Amino acid sequence: MKFLRFAFLLSLLLAAANSVFAQDQDPGWPRKRVENGATLVTYQPQVDEWKDYNTLTWRQAFQLTPPGGKLVVGAATLQGTTNVDHEKHLVVIYGIKVLDTYFPDLDPDSTVKMDQLLRSFIPPLVNISLERVVAYLPKPE
């Protein structure tokens, strides 16, 4: 009976550890978020610059579907401050700002609305593996 209790507690502990570990991982691409009936699917970022390994600037393609609306394809230029966790091989990006958006198929009024919707999806922080960020960096000629 003691062994069963021990095994049960151990399995709970491992499940909790896996849950915490999963939150600290890079889930890869594409990434999908649904909020208030709207859906955002983001694709692999294209890093433009990682200035002093502190400020990351990147471009990213996405699909954005407003509540009850049609899917719209777009791209954005974003910037954020980074913190590298070398033990976990993760780059945490925070203070994310949208510098520019591009919606090739929309008129100016619709572009403003979709820009605002996209900005409402920007999370307080994003985890991405250190290896991915380094692989995405522009290579010197």
C-alpha cells in the first residue's frame, strides 16, 4: 500500500514538473492563439537584428481572423527586449512593440482595424529557443 501511495505521489510530481517544463519550452511554429472570437496564427519569425543581444527586431507573417470575419494574411515588424536563459537554452522576449504592419489585400480603413486587432494579441512575453534565434540571425556575407 505504501508503494502505491509513493508511486501515485511520484506520478503527480512528474506530471506537475512536465507541466511547468512545457511552459518554459519553445513550442515551434506555427503558433495559434484564440481570444474573444478572433484567431491569430503566427509563422516562423525572420530576425533582422539582435542589437547587443538585448534588442531583437524581426518580421513575421501571420493569418488573422476577426470574430465572424474572413481570414486576412499579413506581416508585421516587431521589436522586443530579450533575456537569455542559458541553462534552458531559451530567449525570453518582453516589452514587445509592433513597429509596422502590412495587409496586402486590405483597404486603408480595414488595415487600421486589423492593425488594432493584431496589437491586441501581443503577449507580455514570448519564449523561443536560443538555437532558433541564432539560426534566424542574418548571416554575414
